[in-house]
Amino acid sequence: MAPCFRDEDPRADRHSCEFYQIDAELSFVEQEDIFAILESYYADAITALSPDKKIRTKKFPRLTYREAVDKYGSDKPDVRFDMHFEDFSSDFADSGFSVFKSAVD
């Protein structure tokens, strides 16, 4: 972890101070290798900063692109809430309410 400074012209929409970043140099790694390193790092950081917090799982939740779009309607879903799409087409197919029926047709 190292401090970094912006090497750009200061603008109103940017903060001109330093920030910290994690800089890892790795070779011949797969996506799962990066996830394993970051999952462990974040769990250790949370434990060090907030010892009273309980970490339920160290593994990040994973969704494929297709799962995210099908279940949440977005490729970047907010999974903090259990609000996902449900298909009610068969329930409304024979509805007498024209708005629902036309949406299914």
C-alpha cells in the first residue's frame, strides 16, 4: 500500500490530495488468484480496523454477466437487497386486466 498523488491539472470535479492504493506485482495469475488475494486482504483489513465486526464469509459473491442481467436486470446489481426479477407472465396471461395481459402478449 502506497500513497499516490495526481499528476494532472487540478479541476473542481477532482480531489487534489493524495490517495492510497494497493499495488501488486503478480505474474502468470488467473482471475481466481486475484480474488483469493483480495478476499484475504479485505477480511484482514476489516478485522484490523473493526475487530467487533463479524465477517460471514471471506469469499466475494460471484455472478456471471448472464446471471446478473437475468436476475437483477443490470450488469452491476446492488446485491445488498434481495430484490430480483420474478417472472409472473403465466400468472397474468389470462388476466382480465388489459394492462397486464398486453404486457405478457
